[in-house]
Amino acid sequence: MPLAERIEQLFDRQTSSYEQEWYDTFREFKQGLNNGEIRAAEAVEGAEPTGWKVNPWVKKGILLGFRIGMLENMSIDERFLYFDKDTFPLKKFEMDHGVRIVPGGSSIRDGCYMGKGVTCMPPMYVNVGAYVDDGTLIDSHALVGSCAQVGKRVHLSAASQIGGVLEPVGALPVIIENDVLIGGNCGIYEGTVVKQQAVVGAGTILTGSTPVYDLVREKIYRRDGDSPLVIPPRAVVVPGSRALSGGWGKQWNLSLYTPVIVKYRDSKTDQSIRLEDLLR
């Protein structure tokens, strides 16, 4: 029986005791996550409007690991105390993995994929189910949440937050495509898809409930039903504001936060973000 079907069956089975079958299935599943062979979402040509397809059974497999796991003392010593489910220890790395982990308090959870040439600046965190592709730089205080999909040569700047998602099971995780720059103190949440080569300026927050105003193409992008917010390729997004047009908001001269696309990448933009390649 295929692994996906076994995960589905075990997830739906109600029991308070777990036989070896559960642990063997989960071990096989987590190895697939670590190798990058199993992903919570995958690019599929023609899948509108995002170009990505969700694999809900993958999230079920992760939740299964929490269900069967037992709380374990993972402390280094009496001064560094850690307690978590034994099914999700720290991810083990070897030199031939080609991942650069700079010392200083970072944590990468088992059950995620880290590609060749990924650089991790301390402290940072990558959660279970995440996929971080080759050549990406994860800067200090950055978070890659559960099941987030991050492409090649992405720069996640300091304190940027890539939101996670395990429930609802069928929801699209946050997706950052190839060659995207996420500026410092950004937050990308609720299944937002940032298409390739986009630039998200420092301090920008993207969520499913926040419309994005495109000043170049004179369009408004927003989540539509089950379809997430999608930022177009090469868009340059910065924080903005929108004046309230009525009531006390207008009387008090208040504005609401909104992200704004002010331009699309050009040679000047490319030059301004090229220097960080020297750090990889």
C-alpha cells in the first residue's frame, strides 16, 4: 500500500495504543521529508491561480508524529533544558549535506528539507515539514514555519517570519518561490504565495485578509475564497497606508496599513540586492 494511503488510514484510526506499524510508517514518512522527496505542497504546471498543489496527507503525517510521540528530556545539561516529543528531535547534519550552520543558538527540527548551500545565521529556526531549497540564506532571528516552501536563492532577511500551517489540513502553506528577497521584519502568513524574483520590502506584512494595491498595473490582489493571496513575479512590495473614508476614522484622519506594489524589478533593483550573494 502506498505511504500516503497508510498515513491516511492511521490518521483516521481512533486508538489509545500504538503498535510498531505506526512507528515504522512515521519513520519512513519523516525520512521522505528529510530527503525532500515528500512535500506539503508541490509546483504543478497549470494549477491555477497559484501554480501549486497541496498534499493534505503530508500534514496528516506530521500530526500523526505528534500523536504517537512521547515527551522526552532532550536537555544538553542541567543548564540547557529542552523537552519535546521524541518523534521530532533536532535534525542531524553531516558535512556532505552542504548546509552552513553558523554557531549561536539556531534550531532546525527533524522532518524538514535543507538544500545544498543553505546558510543559517544565528539565531534562526526551521520547523517540521518545511522545504528550503538550494542556496537560500536564512538570516538572524528568521523563522521558517511548519510546511512552508522556500525556493532557491531566496534571502530571508533578519527577523523575517514565514508563517507555518498544520491545521486546517488542506490549507495551502506559505510559499516563497525562487530568487525572492524578503526584507527585514517582514511577515508572510496564511498561505500567501510570493512568486519568483519578487522583492518584499522591510517591514511588510502579507496575510490573507490584507489586500495588496498594485500602483503599476492598477489592480488589487486579495485572497478569494480558498484561493490565497498571490504576489506577482518580480513585484516590489512595500508597506503603505490607506485613508479611512468615513465615520470617526475619517474625522480623526486615520489610515489603515496596506502593502503596496510600487514597481517591478529592473536593473537598478537587481543591482541593489546582488551584494548579498557574497555572503553565501
